[in-house]
Amino acid sequence: MSIHARLSGSVRLPGGRELITGDVYESRGAGTRRALLFHGTDLEVHELEDLFAGERAPAAVFPMPWPGWDRGGASVSPDGTLAVFSGQRAVRAVGADGTALWEYRHPCWGPVLGHAHTGDEQQVCYGSEHGSVRVSDDGRFVWAHVLAPGEEQPEECWSVLDARDGRELARLPLDDSAAAGSRHLSHPDGVHMGLCIGMGQDGILLYWARWDGERPTVWDLNESLDRILVDVHPAHEGFLTVEHYGHDLSLHALDGEVLAEQSEPTWDHAAGFVDADTVIATTGVVYDKGPRHWLLDARTLEIRGSVTYSHGPVPGLVRPLGDGSWLTYEEKSETLNRWTVR
């Protein structure tokens, strides 16, 4: 069955491909949806609704603290006045005027043990390994995947920092991790935080946590999972994962219990909730020939049909927004498109 999509908006956005394929999209519940795009030595923050309404200027611009470091990503506070960057040797908070507000130092992500650093400033060392950060939806905390000193070599941990001054409030050891990189995903309830750690061919680690006011509670979901965290339900009913090699798409309760799964066909590493009732997922971009977009039931993951577009096939991955729409990107025209079901 074919399901027809309607184009509801378009905007030219150089670099917008990262909004679809990377970790630069930041949603905060049913409210703010942002594109955090790196442009030269700056982080540009675009409010998606304003962007599609014709506002091309970014809502905020933050200077990147470490020239030459292009990994680890950033997160912006709910009020847009603070950006937190994940560096190779530190997490740093920057104000809208470029002022460094605080810095949380940690051992270097560079894979060569015992390599030297000169001076106190951030040095960009060999290696692409990195952590990630996320400001909580209430703006009070920063969740950071970082390194901590160990007996023989640095050890990975998940730290909770005070967003006001960078003070560490809690540290959770991640004993099984050997990260190539990671990403955070904030739950729409504003309380829970997800962390997905990629370890290359060694697999995926997945955690959920919540802060109860004094200490974090963590769910380690790695005993039976080797899965990529891709999205969380807009009405707090569960989260979606894709098996490491695309063998199946699954819906889980927060404790990891599988509520539904779909094993045909082989899925790409991108999927999510168009709205509370509908999932969109792609095939053919990573593993198979002939990219296609599919709509599925959000509770059973039964396939409703493949998506057809008015001007022909739309290649590449999608970015669902949870409000009944999703995004695609046209490389040649550098155009970001927004779609809904007719």
C-alpha cells in the first residue's frame, strides 16, 4: 500500500543534511525543536518553526571553544542562553556573548595512552573517539559522557553536572564501554535521559537514567540488547531501537522490555515517531538498494505502507518531529523539506 506525503514547507539550509543524519537536532518535549548547525567556528541555533516561517537568521550564535575539534557535539539550554560543548579534554559552557562560563576537565579521549599535552588550553590530539553532552529539559543539569582517571588508564563514566557552575553532582561508571562515540536523547517527560554509546564493530551500549534530586537511578539495558537508540515516544510510552546490523526495529518499555518488533525488511539506522500513533523508518540507504520510507503503527510496528512523494522518490534518511511531520534533505539544492501525510 502506498501512502501519499504532502509537502508542508521548504527552506534552503546549507549544511542541513546534518539535521537528518547527524546529532544536531534537539527536541525538548512538545515545545522547542532546534537545529544546532556548526558553521565555521560558530554553533548556529535555528528554531525550526521560525526557519520554516521564513526567518533565516539563527536565533543564537555561540563561538566554538576549541578550533579544530569537530566531534562530540553540543547542547543548548531551554532558554537558549547557554551552550555546552563536549570536547576532547573538557566539557565547557559558553554564554551567548562567547564568554566561557565554566569548564569541567577530564582525561583526553585520544587513544594513545600517556601522550603529552602542552599548556592549559585545549589541544586537538590524534583520534576520533569522543563523548557527548545534553542539557536537561529544565536547564538545571548537564549529562556528560566523559572520561575519569583510572588506575592504569582513563575510564569512561556518565557524569551529572550542575549547569550553573559545572560542579559534578554524580558519576556513574561505564565499565563495559570502549566508545568510538555517543549521543544523548532526552525523554519527553523531562526527567529521564538516554545514552547510546557506539563501539564500532564491538557493538552498542544503551542506558536510561533519571535524577531524583539527590542521585541518579540508572537502567543498564545491555544484557540482552545490542541496539541503537533512535527515538522516544512523544507521549512517554516507550522508545525505539534498531538492531546493530538492521535486523529488526523494536519498541521498548523504559525498562527495556520489548513491546513490539518488525523484522522485515532490513532497517537503516534512522527511525522515529511522526506522532503518537505513527512511526516512520527507512530502508535501502545503508544496507539495501533502492531507498524507501515506510509508515508503521506506533504500538504494534505493523507496516501501514510505503511513502510516495509528489515529485518522485526522495532519497536518504528522514527526521521525524513527533508533531505529525518529518524532514528530508535534498543535497543538490541544499533544501530542507517538511512533510505530512495527506
